[in-house]
Amino acid sequence: MTSPLLVFTTDFGLSDAYAGVMKGVALAINPDLRMIDLTHQIMPQNILHGSFVLGVNNRFFPQDAIHVAVVDPGVGTPRRPVMLSTPWGRYVAPDNGLLSGVMAAYLPSTPVVSNFVKLPPELTAVHLTDTRYWRHPVSQTFHGRDVFTPVASHLSLGVAPEDLGDVIDSLFFLPMPYPAKEGGRIIGEIIFRDTYGNLITNIPAEHFSRGAQVEVRIRSRTINGLSGTFNEVSRGDKGHGSERLIALVGSHGYLEIALPNGNAALLLEAGEGDAVSVTGAAG
């Protein structure tokens, strides 16, 4: 029987040994494991970025996949290590809001403040308290290696979730800032920059109807209309040549600002939290 796929999502980067060491620990427990990286390039300590990436990408993996998610600025503190079971994958992670993007798909309404949220019937969770399934000694600064990866590896061998610790009925939820409506405008913000310098906003595609004549403003620039691709410069702002910004709905389903064959974040000196307004959207 083939082992479930183990999927890693962390902010560890690739220049240090952290990501590789976790895979070594996993294979020491289950040599037959199949493993893949979603990414190790989550912005350092940016729980909201990690939550977004997990939330929009988890269903591209098999339903029985086991995810190890580690963006954990509170490592070693009383924050709980947890395992969340959903109809589409199991997730081993710190209980710090990192799993909010996954949970949001199952919540009847999205909480607007950070808080502990009661799990709906489709979801179950365990507080990972049984240290038999941890690696010892446990470092207070590397639970990805000593707690989360070992637990996930034992799960792949068939250990039941309830054997890993205490069943709990709520997890900490960190809401993504939701765009506001002001008159005829939608006011959102940049939530992260990708590798290319594209600026991803928190404004979902549902706000844009086909053919809508929208105007997107960021900093001192105004972008007219939505482009269909990263190289469609027939729409865009009034910049010239390689400095003509465009707006489009990315593959993740959210509005983003891009500079064709360039870096919008550098050009605008813009980043997380910067305001973006849209007029002419569907609302």
C-alpha cells in the first residue's frame, strides 16, 4: 500500500539545512514516504501569508495528503502543536492561525477578528500531547524537526489521530483582512509579494464581472481595465514602455498588480499593507 503524500509548507527558505533535515527525519520514520514541497519560501514569520498559500493551494494535492506546515514565530511558547483533519487532507502545524485559510472553506461565515473558532462537523483536531510520536530530545526552537514532521510521519504509517493527543473542538483563527466598500469603491490591501514582484491583494475575483470597466489605484498610479495575461499591455496605467503597470486576476483567484517583464513591488516601492482601491467592480 502506497504511503500518503507528505507536503511541506514553511518559511525556512532553501539556503539553510532546516528543510532537508525535516525530510531526513521523515524518511528515518517511514522510508517509503513520498514527499513534495508546496514551498519553503513563505515570508519569514508571516503567518497570514502561509495561511493564504495553504488555503488557495491545498486542493491541488491528493485528498489523503498529509501537510506539515511550519510558520511558527512562537515556537517554544505555550501555543499548541495540533493536527487538523479535513475532508481534503490532514494538517500538522502550530495552532497560531496558520491553518485559517484551510479552515475558512468549511466555516459558515468568516470570523472578522482573531479568536478561537469552534470547528464545524467536517473538521476534527487533536492537541499533540503524546510525546511518544515526537523526536527526542526536543529543541525549543525547531518543532518542525522534532514535533510536526515526526507526528506526520507516524500518521503516514497508520497511527490514528486520536492516539496523538487530546481531541479539541476549536482552533485559533487569523482572518485575512477583508476588502471594504466605500461608496462605489472597493478598498483592499496588498497581502504579499511573489517572487516576480507581483503584488497580490485581498480582493477576490468575485468582485469583477466579465467586461467590467474597472479602475485600479495603488499609490500614485491608476490602472485602467483588467488584463488577461501578464503581457497584455493594451490595458494598464499611463506609464511608458517597461514601466506600464497592469492589473489582473491571478491563478489564485485574487486581484494582483504586475509589471510585465519587471517587478511591480520594486517600481512602486510597495508591499504588504499598502492600500489598493477599485472602482467599477461588481461590488
